[in-house]
Amino acid sequence: MNLKASQQASYSSLETAQDKIAGQVDMGAFWLYKRALEATSCGIVISDARQPDIPVIYCNPAFEKITGYSQEEIIGKNCRFLQGADTDPKTLKQIRHALKEGKECQVVLKNYRKDGKSFWNELKISPIRDANGHLTHFISIQTDITKPKQAQQALERSKALLRARQEGDLDGVLVVDEQGTISSYNRQFCEMWQIPEELMRFGNKEKIIEYILLLLTEPEEVWYQVQHLKENPTTASRNEVKLNDDRVFDCYSTPVLSPNGDCYGRIWSFRDIGR
């Protein structure tokens, strides 16, 4: 059977199915489901698993909008036409395995629109079986997550740059979020306070604070200062702390504020200024 004949068979089967539905279910509900598919912002594709190469037999308007292709350009094709040079081969292998085995699959992959621009596609594929359990179709839900994906990548780049800057800093640096949870630190911080790396990796802030206080000549005063900053999250501070081994640290603490003044956390910086 050639592709045109295959498509005609698929369309014929859909018409037959619609005729059967008319006699078996509430047509009001049927058209409600159809309108829901057409109104959703997610791309919906139905492919015929019984035909060679699993061609698309239906796509909703959202899929056309996401990809830039018209329904006429999509129907009868396999969705691999959205793939490009930077589409991850491992992800494609995962999709092919799910289709071969007739199983569900959920992945995020880079696809390409008709104009050649890439987009990040959160794809979920589900198999459809008939009353006898035979695989007949696949339904795919596709969501354009390009903006949140790009925001995530930008955040990861910023974190990487921050880590690189911290490691190159001669001062000991500790960063905590708005909940007081340790989000990052550099090696110099661990060396200055002689804190085991294992303790820092676990991120138990109570144990770390307890460890630091044991090294100080006036732990109560430092503890009071920490509590004061906790109660006044937008306040910066600078003071000297003396350790039991006679070292003195210049301690500077500044809040991380948004343009609107919201506090996202705090950066602590420690510099050894001698004995």
C-alpha cells in the first residue's frame, strides 16, 4: 500500500469511527472533546501505529502554531521531520524504543520549526490500544518550553560563573538563600575555618554554625550578630571576629536583593587579617 492509499485508508477509518461514535456516545460530549483538542495550547498529534513509519493522521492548531507547518504539510509524515542537527541522539533512541515496544515515553528534546529556528519540546507519547489490546495509535502531547528552558540554562551559566569566581577569590565565601540554607561556598572558606569538606557537602547549617562557634573567642557575640541579620534580612554588616588560635577575620555580610528590594539570600565574606 503506497502512502496516498495509506492516508486514504486512515481517513476512511476515522470517518467510520466517527459514524460508529455517533451511534454509541453522546455527540455533544464527542464534539466537546474535539473542541478541547482544538482549543488547547499544547500541540496534539495522533499517529497511526498500524501503518508503515507511523504517519500523522491528526494534529491540532496548536501543533501547527508551535512548529510553523500547516496541517497539509504534516498529515502523512512521521514527526521526525522536526528533528535537526542538535537533536540529542540518546533522546531519539529513547523515543524509538518506546514506539517499538508500544510504551509511554516522556522526554525533552530540541526540535526545529519550519523557519529553521530551534525550540525545546517537552514531549509525551502514549500508546492507544483497541478493545482486544492491540496497538492502533500513538497520541503525542507537545509543549514548547523554550522560555523556561532558556531561563534554566541562563541560571546554570550564572551559577557556574559564580562558582568560578568564588574559587578564584582569596577570601572565604559562603552564600545562603532566603531560608538560610547553604547554596554555595568556596574551598578557601573551608580552609580558613578548617571545616571538613564532608560536613559542608551535607549542608547541615546547624552543625556548621556549631563547628564555627567552637573556634571563636566570643561565640555569643557572633551568634547575636547572626540572629540580628536573620531578623533584618536587608541589613549589611562588617566586623572583626577573633579565633581561639589568635587569628582575626574581617567578616563582611551583605544581602542579595532583587531590583524590587526582595531578599534572595546573603553572601558572607571572610578575610584573614592576621594575628
